[in-house]
Amino acid sequence: MFHVDYKTKGTCSQLISFDLDGDVVRNVSFVGGCNGNLQGVSRLVEGCTVDDIVSRLSGIKCGFKPTSCPDQLARAVQQGYEASLKNA
């Protein structure tokens, strides 16, 4: 299991934490942001692969912002997965 803490950029949430079991995402939690919505996102992506999350959530925008919490999660899991491969 590889743990990731990702500091977000451009969103209300400040941090995303999760574990990677190979390319499967587990235990997603957000610090800050819209608590109910982000709990929902966390539960929906539990057990999904990095590729599934990236393909579904990349590019989502929040209002006039160029990113969103789901988009930041997609970036986080991609970067986390790449880091886990380097540390394997």
C-alpha cells in the first residue's frame, strides 16, 4: 500500500489523502471544501483504478475556476501512481 498526501491548487479543499494498492485507489479523504459533496466523491471512487478516475474526472471545472476538486483528485491519483512506480 502506497500513501499519498496531495496539496491541491485552485480549489476550496486544501489536501487530498488516499492510498494506492497497485493502481486501485482506497481511503480517499479531502481536507476542506464542500464536505458532503467530497464525501460522495470519495465513496464513488473507492476501489476504482487510476485510469478510471483520470478518464472520468479530468478537466471538470468549478464555476469560472480552471479546475475543481474532482479534477484535482484526478491529478493527485495520476501523480501518486507515477510516484508509487518509482518507489517500487
